[in-house]
Amino acid sequence: MKYKKILTGDKVVVEVNDLKIGGNNKPIFIAGPCSVESREQVIETAIQLKERGCDVLRGGAFKPRTSPYDFQGLGEEGLKYLKEASEITNLPIVTELMDETSLDMILEYADIIQIGSRNMYNYSLLKVVGGVNKPVLLKRGMSATIREWAYAAEYIAAYGNKNIILCERGIRSFDSYTRNTLDISAVPIMKQETGLPVIVDPSHGTGIKSLIKPMSRASIASGADGLMIEVHFKPENALSDGFQSLTPDEYLDVINSIKTLY
Amino acid sequence: MKYKKILTGDKVVVEVNDLKIGGNNKPIFIAGPCSVESREQVIETAIQLKERGCDVLRGGAFKPRTSPYDFQGLGEEGLKYLKEASEITNLPIVTELMDETSLDMILEYADIIQIGSRNMYNYSLLKVVGGVNKPVLLKRGMSATIREWAYAAEYIAAYGNKNIILCERGIRSFDSYTRNTLDISAVPIMKQETGLPVIVDPSHGTGIKSLIKPMSRASIASGADGLMIEVHFKPENALSDGFQSLTPDEYLDVINSIKTLY
Amino acid sequence: MKYKKILTGDKVVVEVNDLKIGGNNKPIFIAGPCSVESREQVIETAIQLKERGCDVLRGGAFKPRTSPYDFQGLGEEGLKYLKEASEITNLPIVTELMDETSLDMILEYADIIQIGSRNMYNYSLLKVVGGVNKPVLLKRGMSATIREWAYAAEYIAAYGNKNIILCERGIRSFDSYTRNTLDISAVPIMKQETGLPVIVDPSHGTGIKSLIKPMSRASIASGADGLMIEVHFKPENALSDGFQSLTPDEYLDVINSIKTLY
Amino acid sequence: MKYKKILTGDKVVVEVNDLKIGGNNKPIFIAGPCSVESREQVIETAIQLKERGCDVLRGGAFKPRTSPYDFQGLGEEGLKYLKEASEITNLPIVTELMDETSLDMILEYADIIQIGSRNMYNYSLLKVVGGVNKPVLLKRGMSATIREWAYAAEYIAAYGNKNIILCERGIRSFDSYTRNTLDISAVPIMKQETGLPVIVDPSHGTGIKSLIKPMSRASIASGADGLMIEVHFKPENALSDGFQSLTPDEYLDVINSIKTLY
């Protein structure tokens, strides 16, 4: 175990295939459905996203859900659909790892490994992804302080993996008007504290479709290195988070609205 | 007492002299010291702000302070300095009203009456400013919900005054890294809910000088109708909030950085 | 203005008629309706409370309400009903002061002047009650820190009035299961920090009738100097907060349940 | 996967050796050091606790720490010391499980398996302990809602294990006076919602030694089924949380102070 802090603020550029994230590179766009629900859904959504401008495809095959009785994801079947969509569109994939047991499976399909908000304090899992040679997308815990989030990234780095993308996804506050309170100040703060690229998820960060555009604009204007947006080719049919999912055309409108900001 | 909601989302444009705030008008810039400390301080700061581009001069003569033993403001003497600075620079003045007793005095000097964060729930005071014919700048309570803030504005409107400018100034959260958590999502939400102009105070909203530029950019990109920034000609000498006050040149840098965003 | 802290932890015993609050005295019970709604309601409730064991009658004549269109209280008419109930039962009265304008009227009727949660940061009002010779019941602001609350009391003391009773009434948190989160740790903390008596309001502190008994027990066991409980002779008819009001018999059950705890 | 809720409020009594927890049984006392640091420390503390009245010995061998560079626990060596202390004192052991990988090892030594606050949302781990035949002590997530916490318990029950003890350990709030805000209302709420025994950890819940006694009293008076208190035979030498650890004699004073409350 090293005792010298690794993430000291020096810029880290994360590479995924020929995509460069962070540093002085232009913002990247990650989009896709909350959870993989069917072969058609993920492939059709991926194709439409590719046409509209998208860098990485997201989609959950294993879903952390508050209730044990809610849809928990398609598992490996979902990963296969993601892979197929990736091969058709040439988009790399980010998907969530929930435990060490499924690590090998996730590594076989994913280009970027997501650690979700609920696992940000799961130090055993952070150590595990510190040992893999793929980039990690580390979401902020729903009530994690800046210090705790920076140290969660440091866990991954300390165990060997500096290819970390941070993702602000809203924090818990006293108001329930929005699903979470998107803390945009975390973008410049975490970039300075860690040097890592920081992206923003305005879909979970607000939970309200009409806020995704203004908050995407705010994120990019504050210096965010990318966005992660929930897109579903038919949001009204989504099994989870349909209320906050954009259609591909609504997504295009958001992407177009930020082009003058960077 | 009327029972039909007045602030329903129809756009309200607030006019101060020949300045128009809200609607499709370009963002306005309010700047000045946290508290008026001396004649030289406020006049010198005002002149330097005017030269760099500023629409309204701010400064507190009566200060709500956590401790009764902290500097409580210069009182009417401070208002006279503000007035003198206003006459020299032709900048209108916004200053805080803390109680009905000082209403007549404040009305004599101020162009815009500020209701501070600590008085957002002071319904007696809201009714009082509902009865005056000057615009009101209503700061969000430090843990006020969207609904409570919108109703606080509705109090003012219900008692006769629709010329209200809302100001997001950060909310209280679990993290003490920043002084407050600037809730930029409140900008598009409150514009839609009330129709009123919404500005942002990134100085109190973060309490960290280096965050004022990125958060000013984020605010304007999200649709804010203006900014309110603490500027002191000599921040190191400020009696309150010097740590978060910009110099006039730092202020200019912030203003320049947002010019491409609206 | 003095600069030496007055409330340093030395025990303060507040006296109201022959009632002694704080120090080593036994807990007191304040009860009554949220707002005064009719002559019958307040007199009938007071008589039933007196029969069941009650030290102070509470009731609001001027109500701070989130919406300007909600019932704002009966005003002086309500104060007269309170006074009549007090004369019949010999119970002293606590009622809320919302602004300096109504101070003389409140002083004419009230034995204890309440400063509500929404006015805890209203420093002008705190200075005003610092100048009166009746005890003040100072509720904690809904998101006031320990330090801010202690300084709010210090404002009152610094302006001349040390007869202050503090009242914990729940703080705002991320969970909406209860109306507020009752912070019982504030009882021993504020007693030690200020020396003032500290009582608890489990009615606003939880907003759930079935929690009033266990939280009353918890409060007294932690050292609280009293309780303030909403009681209505017909809760189902209450104009405000009926859902959290106890009947007189339910109140009696709570009082009986804590008798072994002090 | 079953779809019918299991924890519906019917009383669950958890048995550990001949100890009965929950239902109408008297409160239990869990005590011991935050982390196991040495053979002498854990054995000496256990003996002194046994003499003063203690039902279960606690101690962490694997510690979730915010920084990867902080002491992470002695691992299996620590478990062996716990076992030895248990054999000497006949006290059952509760210790934390952080990942499935160490499950077999923990099962070999522990009588009760603790899921820490940081892993309350770790649904993979909850499913794992749903499959074991030892009781689980499930701490509340540091900002978990009542609903989320109840569902976390439901995960364990849904996967086969109803022997769950809930532990309130304070929630995150806006005030940093205390380490956390102990939410005592969670005791009656969770007992009613789930039927499970609910205990309280006033050590983590306050982080202040002088508050442990009044908050222990408050917890028991509210109906808690037990307490979990950090005790160290030499707190000044503790490697973690020494500031909030009681000496065995201070622990005895707390235990004595609650004897009249149940």
C-alpha cells in the first residue's frame, strides 16, 4: 500500500479506444437507456444516438433497485445486447459493476466500468476496480462530501488504476421538487482537487425532462468534460426512469444547444 | 386579500430606471461590497465597477449577523455613502431592509429593496414590501424549498407589488466544502413557476473566490437573468466576507468570461 | 452593546407566575391548539387540559403560513379568547409575536412571547423581545445550526432579557417520512451551551400522532425541561395541523407515560 | 424471487445463543472497541465489559475507512482475538462483513454479521447475507430514508434471512456540531414498519462522549431494543474513534442510568 496521495490535481486524460476524456479535450456525450430491456430497445436506441452524435453507449444490465421486488436487470443477456449494439454502431459501452462476483463477465463486455452512486462507499469494490485495466466511471454517492468522493477515487488509484472519470449525479437535499439537487460546483472543485475528468448526469441529477437542457448547458459552461444522459427510443415504455428519459430527438436538441459553449 | 394566484408563470419584466430585468432582456450585473464600511470604500468601489461594466450597486448598511457582537453595519451613514456613490456613477442601488421600522429610511435611499435570506420567511416584512412601489430583490431562504420560495414571492405580489427579482444564493447541505450549495436548477424552475426574473449570487453561493467564474458561467448558461457579485476595492481589508470578495479586475474577468453565453 | 457573552452555560431558571422552568425543576407541559379558531374551541380545550394536568396554554392568533391565501389567524379576537380561557383556568398563555408592530398587543395578552421557527434569524425582532420584561420562548429555526440558535438566544440576552426558554421543534432533513427530524441531541447540547431551559415540541417535530408519545418520553429522558404539545378538543375540525393534534385524552396518556422518567 | 412483502410489522424476535432481541424482551447491550487493535486490547476490554454487564462484544477486523491510507483493520488476526475474547467471556461477537469474498471467514468467527452504514445500499451484499443462517445487524445508511432502510432489510428477508437487527446510527445533516444527527424517531417508526428489533448506536450517532448517556436514555425511553456503544479500555490509545469511546467505567455509568427506563 502506498501512502503518498496519487490524485493531486495533475490533469489525467482517460482514453477509451480513440476517445480522449478530460484535460483540454472537448466534452464527450454518453447516452442510452437506464436499463437494458430488450434487444430491439438497445440496438434501436444506439443507432439513433449514433446518428445524432454520441460517443459512448450506456445501459444497465445489473440494476441496484431500492426494492428487491423491482426489475433487477436482464443480467448477461442484457450485456450481450449491449455488445451487439456496440458492434453495429462502433460505440464503446459503459455499464455498471455491482460486485466482484460479476467482474469477469462485466470485463468481457464493457469498455468503461461504472461504479454507481450506491456503491461509492463500497471500498472492497473500489479496490477491485483498482486492479483492472479498463477505465472506471465513478458516480458520486448521493450524499457524499467532496472529500469522501475524492478519497473514493483515490482508493481506485491507490490500487493501481488512474483511469477514472468522475460523474456528478445530484445530491440529496431537503427539497423533493427535483429528484436530486445537481451540485454543479462539484465540477470545478473535483477537477481541481483530483485532476480527473468530471462529467455530469443531468437525468438523475434532476429527474425532470425539461431541466436536462438548461442543466446540460450549465454543466458544460462550468467546465464539465462531458454529459451522461438517459435516452430511450420509446420513453413511455421504459421499465425504469422513463419519466426522465429523453427521446433521441430531444437528446439532439440538448446536444445542439451546448455547441456554442465549449 | 385576493385568493387567485398572481405569479402563474407569465413573464414579469422588472424596470429600474431604464434597466429592464427578466423576460428576453440581457442579463444584468449587480456588484459591490457586502457591507458599506466607509465613504471611500463604497465610492471607490462603485467608480471602478462602473468603469468595468455594472448595472446596479449593492451594499449593506444594516447587516443581519449571526452574532450580536459582530459588526452590524453603519446604518443611515452607510446609506448616505451609497447614495453619494450612486450620484457619482449613476448606478441604481440595492440594499437590505431588515424591519418595518427602517422602511421609510431605506425607501429614501434605495432603488431596489433587498429581502435577505434570513427574512424570506418573515411574512410580516414580505407584506410590508408588498405595499411599496419599488422593486424587491427576494433572496432564497438558506433551506427554503422551491414551493416556499415561490409562495414568499406570492406574498409580496398578493399585497400589491409584482416587481420582484428572485435571487438564488445557495442552499444548506451536508457538505461544508463550500459555504453553501448553489442550486442552479432553481434558475429554470423558478422562472417557469413564477415568471419572475431570477438572478444568482455566486459569492454567497460558494464562498470561494475561484468558483465565482465557473458558477457565473453556469448560471448564465442555465438562463439566469443576472448575477450579484461581491466586489471590494480592497478585499483584504473587508469587515465581512472579504474572503469571497473579488477585486474590480477579478470581477471584470468574470464578466468577460460570460459574454459569449447569452 | 456589550461584547462579553452572557449565556455561558450557567443555569437560568425562568419564572412565569409561580411556575419555575429549567434548572432542577420538574418538566413543564405546554399544550393547546395550533391556532385559535373560535371562543368555544380555545376555552373548551383549555378546561380539558387543566383537568388533565397542564402548566401553560398555547395558541396562535397570528400565524406564519407558507401561503398568503391560508388562514392567517384571528388576530386580536383570538388573543381575547386566549385571555378568557386563561382567566377561567388560571393557565398562563404563550402566543407568537411576528413583528414589532403587534408587540404592544401581544404584551397585553401573553405571559410568554413565542418567537417562531421562521423568525429565529429575524434579528430585528430578537432585539425587540430583548427589551421586554416577559419570558421569551425561542423556537429553533428549521435548519438552524446549534451555533446559530445559541447566538439567536444571545441576541435576546444581549438586548436585556435573559428569561428565555428554548424549544427544539425538529429540523429539516432529506427524508419526508416525518414532517421534521426531531433532534433530541439538541436538548443536552443547548442546556450545556447556554444554561437555558430547553423544551421539545414533538407535534411539529414529527407531524405524526403515534410518534408523540415515544418522542415525548425520549425528550424527557434526555433531560428536557418540558414539552409543548398540540391539543385540540376536536382535531378533525382543526383549521391547521389537525392531523398532528392530540385529543385531551390522548394528551393525558402521553403525560402519564412520562411520569416515571423524571 | 418472492413478490409478497415479508417484513410487514409482525414482531420478529432474533435469538443469539440464549439471548432474545426484540419483541417484549428487555434491551440488550452491545459494546466493544471500534476496531480490534491488539490481543490485549480486545481481551481486556471484553473482560471489563462482561464484569459491568454486556450482552454482545463488538469489534471491527475489516474497517471501511474514508481514506485508503488509514488503518484498515487487522483482518483475520483481529477475528482470532475476538474469538479468544469471546471464549473467555462467553460473549457472542458481532463484526462487520464488507464483501462476499470474506464471507466464509467472517462466518467462522462471528455470531452476528454486521452490515455497515456504507454498505446499506450494497444490494449484492444484502442478498449474500440473506443466504446465511446467522443474524444480521443492519446499520442505517448515513442518509438513507426510512423507506430505503426498510427495503434494505426486506432484501435480506427476501433472500431467506429474517433474523435482522436494525441499528440507527445517526444521519447526515447540515450541522457539524455532532458527528451525525441521531434520529431517535426512527426507533418507533422502524419497529412499526418492519417488526424487527431496533437498537441505537449513540457513539457514532453523536461522536461526543458527554452525549452518550442522555442519548442512550432517550433511545431506551423511545422503545429501543438495545444499545451499541464504543468502549475501549484505553480510549486515548485507540487507532480509530478514540474521541468517542467510553472507558468501561463510563460505560457502566450509562448502563446504570437507564435501568429505570424499561
